[in-house]
Amino acid sequence: MIKMRKYKCPFCGEEIEDKEIHMRYMHPEIIEKEEMKMLSEMRRQQYFLMKKLKEKNPSLYIEFLEKLSEEDNIKIKIMCIKEFILINEMHKAEEIVFKILENGDKEAYMEILVLYKNMGKKEIAIDICKKAMEKFDKNMEEFNLFIEDIERIGD
């Protein structure tokens, strides 16, 4: 019979045979903390790479964003919209938002409202905002505040 070697857990001092199983079930908060550190580092590296790509090869960056925006993930699409707005590719941002609006997501409506506001298209932004209020809730605070804000800017 093969005898398993016992290890001492550095966190609780318990004698264990399988580190991975012990950590997963006895210290999930430590595993989660380590995973969050890794995700944070991955985000930082991804941001750095995207920034370099944007600086060194803008046309490739635009192509990358176009491909990325085809992902079936609202958060990725919205990130692409924001990037297109930052590099003044308003029409590309607008195309993505219209695709998102087909699904009628509230967050997408807010993004297109910001897009039109930044483009200086006050009337279109207000019309879309009113459509969103009809679709979701006339008393939705975000939309009411947006209309107040955009009307204040126009004055």
C-alpha cells in the first residue's frame, strides 16, 4: 500500500494529504483572493497592450475593436463603444449601439444617449431617451436626469 505524504496547511496548520482539495473547501476565500489578483493583473496587462496597439497602429486597433464588438457580450460591446468614442470613431460606436438596441437593454440605451450627447446631437438624444422611457419606465430616474442634463447643456 502506498502511503500518502501529509502536508501542513500554512493557513490553518491542519495535516492534509491533498493541498488542492483542502484549499478549495477549507479556504475558498484565499483562492478567491488569489484569483482576483490574477484577474486584476490580466486586466492591467490587457489595458497596457490595447493602449500600445492604439498608439502604434491605430488602424489595426480599430479593426481589433470591430472584431471584438462582434462578441455576444454586452459589457464587451459597451467597452468597444466607449473606445470608439474616445478615438472619435462616432459612427462605428453608433453602429454597435444600434445592434445592441435591437435587444432593448437599458444600459445600451444609456450608452447611445451619451454617444449622441457627446456628438452634440441633442434632439436625437432626447428622442431616444423618450423611447427608452416608454419602453422601460417613464419615471426611471436615469432617463429623467439625462433629459434635464442635456437640456441644461443646450441652454
